[in-house]
Amino acid sequence: MNRERMDEEQGPGRRRFMVRRKVCRFCADKELKIDYKDTRTLTQFVTERGKMTPSRITGNCAHHQRLVTTAIKRARSIALLPFSTARN
């Protein structure tokens, strides 16, 4: 279907919301460093179940997302971060 047509079908009262692009917090703040020993920062990029949060949710650029992923893996290997928090 045509996009203009879809807008007409939704009616005149519908508003379109602008989706704001998330900004990489490491690019915005040059003082903030990614370090595997800094568990407080790394826990913001891990869900409650222990999964790493993807960059489309966190807003990190590809370069910094790779660095965060490596730091999380290093912190897990030396037991600073848990691999999972689920109890079976």
C-alpha cells in the first residue's frame, strides 16, 4: 500500500510521532571510558536476566557497542559480572 494512502485511511485526527535518534553516550561524553572493571557502568548494558542489551536499544554506535561487549565478556570471565541471574 502507498504510504500516503495509509495516512488517509487512519483519519485526520491521527498524529505522527517523530522518533528521535538515540545518541551514543560514549561519543557524547568523551570523559566516559569503557573499562571491564567498572561494573556500575557495564550493568546498565546488561538486562536483569544477564543478556547484553543491543545497540538499537542503548543507542551506542557500532564502535562503542563492540567495546562494551568485550568489556562485559571480560568482566564475566573474572566473575565481576554474572553470566545469568536466572535460578532454575
